[in-house]
Amino acid sequence: MGAEALKLELLDWLLHVDNNDMLHYLKVIKDQTTSQTDWWDELTDEQKAGIERGIKDIESGRVVSHEVVKNKYGL
């Protein structure tokens, strides 16, 4: 299927979507793909610092595997 035919199929489907949650989800996708801003720029300084601390922990080997945590908490 060519790009134009796919667009027409999607437009036809979209015109008949009655699910409000689906429409809002699709809008989020559209907004994210057309936005000129980087999500990093929208984070607070505190959020950025937390992410950077996590990256340093990973680089320093201060990590615990998912399996260890699951076993510790009986998951």
C-alpha cells in the first residue's frame, strides 16, 4: 500500500473514531511528533539532576538487577 492510500485509509478510520480517549491519545502522538522542543527542556532542574544521578550510578556500577529486586520482595 502506498503512502497516499494509507493516509486516506487512516483519515477514513479517524473520521469514524468515537472513543474520546483514543482521540486524545492520537493528539498526544501528533503533538510529540510535530513539536520543535525537546522533552529534556521541559523538565525541572530537580528532574534533570535526578536523571543525571541515575546515569552516574549506572556508570559507576551502583545498580541492582530486576531479578534481585523481584526475589527480595517476593515478586
